[in-house]
Amino acid sequence: MTASVVGVHRSGTHSFSKPTVDEITLVEGIGVQGDAHAGTTVQHRSRVKKNASTPNMRQVHLIHRELFDRLKGAGYTVVPGELGENITTSGVDVLALPVGARLTIGEAVITVTGLRNPCHQINDDQPGLMKQVLYTGESGDVVRLTGVMGIVSRGGVVRAGDEIDVTLPPEPYYPLTPV
């Protein structure tokens, strides 16, 4: 299966969900043009309160469409953009990528920085959904399923249907942790 973009989303406000749009423009070192989370320093409100000068390692949020299939099996209906992602992917296990993996989408390149740590707003969207995307696994480790975050290493336009090419960083690989 070819890895591809299912949909692209942006919101100029700090709303939980992001509407689907025809295309997004990624700006190197900034994020998604016109999105509330774009910037060189943190833009997530809770993180700004802690330290507004922290570098923004969360410029772009990607979620795999396959998560929606899993959630449907648990009785939840989630559509692209609903969980606040900028890019909905298909055919690439974004959660298994190591830190520093590069996703080339058209002319744009996103460097994966870490896992998204889901927030309580997920339960505001659909009660009980948080337990489906954040839980303790059999090994005792916390499992986070709400996608990955990245920075824009090369700008460009991204649209639904664009192919995604994954380039792994040099070994050793470092597993993703929340950013």
C-alpha cells in the first residue's frame, strides 16, 4: 500500500477540531500557514503559560486514518480533522516512526519530533474517547494513539491524495516520546 494523505486541516483559532480544506501550505520552521499552532515558539496555550519561549516542536500534527477504523470498532465515529490534526495519513504507521524520521509530501518535508499527548478535550468531543487513545498497555507502558508531531524542514503545499515518502534517520533509532 502506498502511503498517502487522506485529508488536510487547519484552523486559525485554538479550537479542538480543524476543518478540512483543499490544501495547506507548510512554512519552513513555522508550521501550517494560517493555523493557530504555527510559530517558531510554542503556540499550544498550556505550553505558552509554562514557557512561551520554548521552541515549537509541534508545528504539524499528523494522525493515521487507521486510528479511526480502530475507534469505530470500539463504537466511536471520528472523522479526519476532528482530533485536531493538520494531516490525516494512510498507509504509514506514524506511531512506529523514530525521532527524526522525515516525511516528504510533495515538495514539503516534515521531521517527526514526537508523540502527541492527548488532552481532556478529547472527552469533551466524545465522552470516553480518551480511554481509547490513552491507556496503560499490558507491559505497563502508557500507550498514546493520537498521532505524531513534527516540524517543517522544507515548506510546500500539501493536498489530499499526495504520496508520503518516509526517510528514516541514521541509526541508532530513538523511539517517540511526548512533545
